[in-house]
Amino acid sequence: MTTTGTPSPGATRVGPARRPASAPLRVLTVVALVAGVIAIALIPLSATPYTNYQLSVVAAFAVAILGLNIVSGYAGQISLGQSAFMGLGAYAAAFGVTHGWPVVASFLLAALLPAVVGLVVAIPAVRLRGNALATVTIILPILAVPLAKRFSDITGGSEGLNVDWMHAPAGVGLDDDQWRYYVVVAIAAVLFLLGRNIVVGRIGRAFAVVRTNEAVASAMGISAHRYKVLAFTIASFYGGAAGFLYVAVVQFASPDLPNFLVAINMLAALVIGGFASLWGSVVAGFFYVYVPVFAGAVDPSRTNIFYGAALLLVLFIVPGGVSGGVSRLVRLLVGRLFGRRPPARDDDALTDPQPITSTQQDTAVPDASPDGLRSSVGPRKEVP
Amino acid sequence: MQHAIQQIVDGLAAGSIYGALALALVLVYRATGMINFAQGLMAVASTYIALTLWQAGSPIGAAVAVAIAVSLVLGAVTERLVIRRFEGASPHTAVVVTVALLILINGIVGAIWGYNSQPFPSLFPTGTVTVGGVVLAIPSLATIGVLIAVVVLLQLLFLKTKLGLALRAVANNPESSALSGLNVGRLLMVGWALAAGLGALAGALIAPKVYLDPGMMDTILIYALAAAVLGGLDSPMGAVVAAWIIGVSENLAGTYIGFIGNDLKIGVPLVAMFVILLTRPQGLFGRKEAVRV
């Protein structure tokens, strides 16, 4: 018997569509969002240059992890190679800078070259499932490091490439670290907005169906293969863009970036931050940058113990990671305060348990009527 | 020609080490349907145990034997405490669980033994033998011999013993095995235990060549993964044959193809794995998997 098994109740959720948030929750979200934007805009003016530098690196890694999230969290295809795309983007950006390209051209090269490589790798690779895809994607960072060292005319070999750019324009009145912070965070914000639109829109719903059940996807006329390639390509694009941001902050591209352990730790940070959650990618960015800093204050070798233990903790008791846990806590508190029932638990160890509404459950199982099919992939307005 | 034969024997010896770890991966995959990305670091931990015993004055052979025995227990404990919770989970959860183990064991090993490289004594006497004018290193020949012995023992275990029959039954169909009264949980523990023991052996074989540090098995794991995938994940013989093919081909390619050289020779098995997965996803020796809905 080689059945894939009938989907568990939790797996019948189709689409990241959430229960419409309650009014107090919506107000809370808007307030938090506005406060967050103001804080993000004001922090660099008073923080030390080193803090600005760290926060900018956080933004770069958050973008890379968002890309990983799109392919792994939303589309359900585990990639252990995201650092290779980030490294490629970093080298491409550094190449553009050292050859005197305009910044926009460097950005396009840094984002599009990895996207093309990702597309070429994905077309054959996504034919493999779960385990096998992860195995193949490990190849990318393992090959990227010796390749980067070999083509030392372009990459600077083991030494890497130093660049000197992204200085604050005269007359703006900002220091370099502040200017870089604003540029990097602004680009990251645009990429996050773009990512949000991808994952909540038609493509995101298709990703969710592909992730939950490929057979259902093809029954709905969604080509699992095509959407997996798309997810992988988007992830590579984000990886490359993140490489650009990294070089903008760090002014350096080296073989330390497209490393196997970097890719592994990005995946770990993503799961800890929250699978299939935009906030999760932000939390993961902070986690990726700050855990080594804090752990390193005690002892460098403690970083991995902390990472591994936190990852197991998430898998065992906090499905959805930090962002899932916090959002569940908020929902619980809001529910207590305003008299709503707390959401039910779900058994997937990775994704944030969203309560299943009756309409979602009905539309998740494809029935013969074309309306039933359309309602779960098409515009959600049609759901009664 | 003599040089080529030496390269082939060295390749077979390297392939035997990849093969031991690949066998471990296959055992775990057959038992629990997971690719254990932490298998390499579990092997590193075992090798450190052997090193500690040896430094305390035990002969190296006994130290390795004890380390293998301890690893059997640790493998079973890992299955029981961690993996059991995630059996039947989605593949991406399974990948993340073993990645978590990888990172955690890396941290623990680093905390106990540090990140500096340490020399590890060879299990075999150094020296050479001359066969028909070709000078061959004794450790290489012995390594190949050890792997062949392991394969024979495993085949005997799987084909001639009741435990082996039960292990095969559980790998084939856990539900029916449970209905026939087999203790599936305990058998899965046995699978993980055997895998950990094999990993310990692989670690003790490679450590004298490359020095022992927590990252020692990272590359070996990649070769082993390639071998396991090439051989078709559920085929122990396939994994070993593929590991030998990989060991020999990368050694020859690294030596005789100028562009590849020593730094890019790891690309040989990886590209081979990629091509095989695309043309024959079930591997060279694996069974084709039918997915029913």
C-alpha cells in the first residue's frame, strides 16, 4: 500500500485565507503597524552606527528568508539551498559595482541572474518530492563555494570582493550607515509588500493547494509542476535581491555567504520565526542576526545548541513558530477580553494553526460542481 | 596504468566510507521514510566518543567497538525521544526535524570537544603491499574489506534472521506489520540504532585521513546522500555500488581532468545525482514508487 493517505482535517485548509479578523484585532493590527513604521523610520536617527548596520543586515536576511518562506512555507517545497542564491546575488551586485554600473542595473543583475539560475534548476528539480528536493537543493551551496573560489578573476576567490559604494548623497544630512539603513529597509519593505500580494492572492492560494494536496491541485486545473517552478524562481529572485542588500550594507561579497550552514540556519530561523507567515520571516531575520550575537557573548559554540533546541521546541510545542505563537496569544487575549472563543489546535508541526471555518472546509474538498472548484481557487467573494 | 589502478583502489576505499554512511541513510529511510540529514553529525559524535576512550588509554580497536555500541543505544534513544513524535508527518516536517538534530548535535559536540581539529589514530597499520607491480596502501584495502564485511553481515541479518524479516516487513508496510503483531515502534528503533552504528564505523574510518572536527562529515554526508539517492534510497546494495562508483569516478575525474581538479571533484557525484534523479527518480536500483491518491 503506497497511499499518500487521506488529508487530515488540518490539511484540508486551502489557501492562506484567514478568518476575518475581529474588529478589536483589526484596530490593534493597524495601531501596531503605524507604530512599527514610525519606529522603523526613527530608530536610525538615534541608534549607534553598529546597531544600524545590524538592523540593515536583519532586513537583508529577512528578504532572503521571505523567499525561502515562499517556496518552503507557502508552496511546501523544502529548499536547503537559499544561501547559494543570496551569494550569487551578492557577487552579481559586487560585479556591477566594481564595473561602474548604475545602481539600478546592479540590482537587476543581482536579482534576475539568481532568478534565471533558480528557474533552470527548478524546472527539472521540482519533479522530485519532499525529501528528494531537499537533497538536490543541498547541492547548490556545496557547489557554489568551490565555484566561487575557482573563478577568482570575477569573485576574488577566497578573499572575496570588497566594494565601496552606497554612500549617503551630500546634502541629505545622513551618515552612511543611516543612508544604507533607509535604502535597504525601503527596498526590503517593497519586496515584503510584493511578497504579501503574492501569498494572499491567486498565486498564494494555488501554492497552498499544491502544498496540501497535489492531486486536488490537478483536479482543480492547477499545474503543481508549474507553480512549484514559479515558487522556486520567486525564492531565487528574493535570494538574489537579498544578496544585493547584503552587499549594500556589508560592502563585501565572499564565499562565506553561499555556504551550506548559512542555508541550514536560514531554514531553522524560518521555522522558529514562523512557517508560512510574513511576520515569521521578519522574526527569522532578527533571529538569524541576533542569536549568534547574544550566544557569542557567552560562547560561540552555544549558538548551535540554542538554534537546535529552539527548533525542536517549535516542532514539539509551538506550531507556527514565534509569529504563530504570538498571534495565537494575541487572538486568545483579544478573545478573552472581547468574548470570543480561542482557536482550536491543529496538528501540523510547522504551520500556524488557523481555525477552519465551515466555508473553507466545504470548498477545500473538490466537488463536481465547477462553482465549488472555483470558489476555493478563485476570488473568495463567491463563497456564500 | 599503475597510477590509474592506485587511483581506482583509493577511490574504492573512499567510496567504502561513503557507502557505510549511505547504508545508514538507507536503513533510516527504509525504517522511517526520512532522510536523516543529521546522520553525519551523529557519526561525528560517535567518533569523538572513540577518541575520548582512546585518549584515556584504551586500544583504538576496542575504543571504536565501544563507540559503535554506544551509538547503537544513542540512535535508538533518538528515534524514541524525537523521531517517534514525527512519524507520518509531512516530508517537510521530517526534513526540518533532522536539520534540527544536525544543528543541535553540532552545538553539543562543539561544546564538549571544541571546534579544533584533532588527530585520530588509524584502525589499520600503515604500509603498502605490492600486487603485480602495483603499490597499494593497506588502510585502503582494509577499508574496502570492512565495508564488504558489513554488507555481508547486513545481508545475513536481513535475509536469514527473524529480526531481519521483521525489519523488512515494517519497512514494507508498517500497518500490516502492526496488525500481524510486530512491535513496529521497537523495530523502527532498531533501524535507527543500526544506522547510528554504521555511522560510527564510517566516522572511525574517515577520521584518520582528515582529522576530527565537528564539520568532518559534512562533505561525506553529501557523498553519502548522492550514493543513497543514486542507489535508490531503499536499496542497501544499490547504495554501496553507487558509493563505489562515486568514489572511483570523482577520484579519476579529479586526477585526470584538469578543469575539475581537487576542488571541484565534489561536483562529479552531485551532477551525477542530479542527472539520475531526473531520468530515473527511483535511482539505479530502487523500486519505482507508485503514488496513489
